[in-house]
Amino acid sequence: MKWLILILFLAAFGSIVTGFLTEEPYSQKLIGFGVAGLFIVVFPLFTYYRWKDRSVKDYMLTKENLDKMRDFRDNKKA
């Protein structure tokens, strides 16, 4: 999955750079497809890949997590 994301990112970035550097009639389309590829394909795949084994509960501000943060802050000051 990591390699697929890297290849798609390089393809989208290459399309954007090629669109900026060439004076072809379709250079604007290259830029547009590159940007669309990044936001519609690459970023969601990257987000899924990075968050697939994590629990959202660990990042929510629940009473237990707030107490852990307060304990950590108090222990760090002492």
C-alpha cells in the first residue's frame, strides 16, 4: 500500500510539474488531473493507510483522557 501511494503521488506531482513546464494545449488539463488525483485518490488512501489500525477513542477528549493529560502535566512539573 505504501508503494502504491508513493507511485500515485509521484504520478500526480509529475503531471502537475509537466503541466507547468510545457506549453501544450492540454497543459491545464495535466495540472487539473494532477491536483484532482492528489485530493481524490492519494490523500484518502494515505489517510486510510495511516489510521487503519488506530482507535479514534484514543484521540477523543473523554474524561479519562483529560485526567491522563492532567496527570502527565502535573508529573512533568514536579
